[in-house]
Amino acid sequence: MKWTLIFIAFFGLIACKTSKKQLTTNEDTSKTSLYSEKKLISLLDSIGKLNPESWTKKLSFIVNSTLNNPSNLTIKLNSSDFQELRATAKKGELDLSFAKKIFPKLELDSSLIENLTDNKLPIGFYSFDKNENDFEEFAISIGYGGLSWENDVYFFKADKIIAKHQVFHRYGLELNHFKNEHNQTVIYYKVNYGSGSGTWWNQLNFYRYNNDSFLPTLTEIKNINLQFPWSIRPYWIESTIINTKPLKLKFVFNNQFTDTLGNQIEFINDSIEITYDFDKQKEVYIPNFTNSNLSLLKLQTYFIANNELLFVNTYYDLLKKEINGNNQLKRKAILIYLNELKNKIDK
């Protein structure tokens, strides 16, 4: 429940700011100042010279704090409780009294408790073994994974509960897994940072079994969408896992600007594959951006956050090239974007 409130508050704050800006523009367009081309290019140059470190730290914190938040546990079930769990887990429900006994910090919504049938608690069973009857590495989610917006998930190593995650997924819990190069089981699932009309943000969070530990390993964009009129820069990005040894993701992404008639002018439309190397010392996946046109900063420009300055800073060379180029349609669209940005900064 805690992460539900955090996500709603975070996304709601962004939406409120955007809606307020749009409302002001619709009510009184005279409040939008028109700046000279010289001032707009000066703005572009000044932003291009800034150090992006403070922006990327704040944006990294948003996703890393969620990745690193889950609780690690060291709870060993006694033999009889573990045998009962093995016998009943795949049935999709547990006796409520038994669930309260074995699951630490079990939190149940009053609506879920009121609608229990025969005092049976609905659960989801996820096996990460070749044979699901082995019960060596598995997880159990609490509640209806397809109907609720979030679920508590307990991760097991045989008869030990080693982690509890609160997963805010909104559209259904999905736990996926693969074996990495070191024959360790890697689990990943989708986290929803917000959704609405013409906008959404989903991350993939990766965790890794390491003996009796369950360790955060990577967080990466799954898909993000923000469209006009909710943004002065419509954009979209989506990733797909195309390999696991080594881990490789394919990103497809685009950015657009809007002209005076509301037409979308394409600025970026590309796709690229990124390999993630496993750092043995840090024990996390590190993206390898060598010889690619992506970077951590460029990926963060797709976060639904206050990141337009980071976008201009990161894509400064390309923006400058297009302004100095011969494509007048794209040039004018960029100047309109910079004019909107300067109005936003000055307010």
C-alpha cells in the first residue's frame, strides 16, 4: 500500500503540473510570450553548457529507490509447514490461518478479507525450477494478481522465505525468469510508475538469486509514453528482451515536436540493441553503450519527470545541427519547442 501511495502521489504531481499549464494556455494564450530567435538560440547554448549530474542523480533515485526498497528476509519454515505449503501452493489458495502463520508482515486489504470464500486466501504460485514440483526457487503472491493493482510477493529458497516485494503493477502481476551466464536465476517483473490517457511509464526490475539471498540487479525502461497536449515534447520508448546470455535489450524510441498547427514533426525515430554486462564486483548488470547512440542520460530523457532541461542538454548537438540545417519545418518546430520551454522556465 505504501508504494501505491508513492506512485500515485508522484505521477499525480506531474499530471497536476501539466494540467495546470495546459489550462492556463487554453484560457489565455496572450500569457505565452514570443521570444526572438536570438534569445531562443542563446537559451539552447546556455543549457547545452550545463553539467547534467544533478538531474541524472535525481532521476536515478526515482527508479533505484524502488529497485532497492524490497525487504530481505531470513525465515525458515519448519518441516510440517513446508510440506503443507508444497501440498497446497499450486491450488491457488491457502487457509487464511496458515498464511498468517508462515508469512511475516502479512498485510491484507479489508475488501479482500471480506470476500474470502471458506476462509481461503487467494494466492499465485510461480516456480523458477525446471520442475515446478521441486520447490527450490519459487514465489507466492498474495491476492488476485489479475484484478488488483499491486501484490505482495514472497520469494523462497526451498524452505526459506528470503524476500518480500510489494509490486505495483496496475494491470496484472507477471513474474518472469531466466538463467544468467553464472547459472543463477534472474527474476524480473514490471513496475508501473503511472498510467493515464495518453501517458504511461513501466519499468522492468531485475533481481537475482545468490545462494540464500535475493539481490537487486538492474532496473530498466519497459515502455514510456507521453503525448501532446500533456507534454511540449511528445515521446515514446519501448524495450524488448532479445537475449539473456548475455542480457540484451532492443529499444525502439521516438521524439517529436509540434508545429503551430498541432502537427507532429519527427525529431528522433530509431532503434538500437544494448548488451548488459554483469559486473562481478558490484554484482549488477551494467549497460554497454559503446558504439551506440544511446546513453544513460538519453534514456532518462524519456522518464515522465521534469526533465526537459536534461533533454536539451543531452541532445544539444543534434538540436544545434537541425537549427543550422536546411529543413525549415523541423527548424521552426524546434524553435517553437524552445519558446515553450523558455515560457515554462520563466513562469
